[in-house]
Amino acid sequence: MSFDPERVRTVTFDSYSTLVDVDAAESALANRVADPEPVSKLWRARSIEYTFVANHLDAYQPFYEMNRDALQYALDAHGVDLPREERDEILAVYHELDVFADVREGIERLREAGYDCYVVSNGNPEMLASMVDHADIGDLVLDTISADEVRTFKPAAEIYRHAAARTGTPIDEIAHVTAGWFDVQGAKHAGMQGVWVDRKGAPWEPFGSDPDLIVESLHGLADALDET
């Protein structure tokens, strides 16, 4: 790993799985599906896979709609037939996912240390607005930057370059913080430093480049930047 804290001026955060827990979406399935865990996992996996495919096929649609299609597939794959109203209720859980306990205090530490903080996400603007509000970080992050602005999903370099332009920061002075392995690699490929939040004690991917820094929480990043 080669994290250089002296280069960092701006910190960008992924949203889903990084600031809020997508596994909490399983609770929305619990009263409607006999075995919600595999449905929830397939739902999440398909939503990400659809974004990868969309980038190559020039088939962008807002992430909420990707999520809708992925949920439908997951239900179909497990033989679950729900009316549209119930599917919409399940989807709506993305507006109020559980917030990881370190998020507010971790970002507060970074802001107090003088770092500009932003959210850079595949989520469309409405999703990000509700996420920021629910996570109670509206006073800490300067803005949210959505894939919707460039109609391109992570890990395409375009979204990270767009984020750098929006923040007014040279791309090599940004540390991008994410729980997504592909997001780390996308950020690094575009020129950012990639910080992986390993919230589940998972092994790093053998494919591609390594993170510049691995932390277990946002406090780990604050600690690393405090060393400068």
C-alpha cells in the first residue's frame, strides 16, 4: 500500500455499503419472503451488475430504476410474486437504510482537520438527498455528486474525473473512501487515492491493484491523516 496523507486535500465517500448498510434492506423483505437473505443478496448483486452492463451498452437509467429491475429479478429467481405496491415499498427502504455507527463522528473529524468532504455515488440525486438527510451529515458534506450527472456508473473513470472537477480539486489530491472493491480500483485508475473500508473483515480481491489504504472504519482514515 502507498497511501500519501500529505497529498490529500479532499475526501470523497461512496454511499451504499460505505455510509449506509445495504444489508439492512433485507428487513424490508422479511415479512414478504420466506427466506429473505438470498433474495436480498441477489438483489444487491444484480443492481451492481446492471450498472456494469449499462456502461458498456450505453443503456443508462437512474440507479433507483436499476434497483427496481434488480429487485424484480431477485424475486422472480426465487419464485416470489408481489404486487407493484409491495415492490415499491421494498424499494423505498433505500431512502432510510441503517447508518454505520462511525459515519457522523468520522466525517466530523475529517472536517475539523480541514478536509473538504463530498459524497460520490451511483445513486441518483433523490436517493442521495434522502441518504444524507437520514444519515444526519448534511452539515458535514459540502455536496453530493451523482452518476446521474454524467449518465455513467462506477467504475468508469468519467465519474471520478467529473467529481474532481465538481470539487475543484486536482484528482491526485482526492482520497476516495469506499467499501466497494471495484470503486477503489475505479478511483485509483482515474488518479485518486483509493481507501477501502473493510467493514466485514473480507479478503481483498486478487484481481487488479491494491488499495492505497485499508481501514475498518472512517476513524481509521482520520487516524491516518492525523499522522501528517
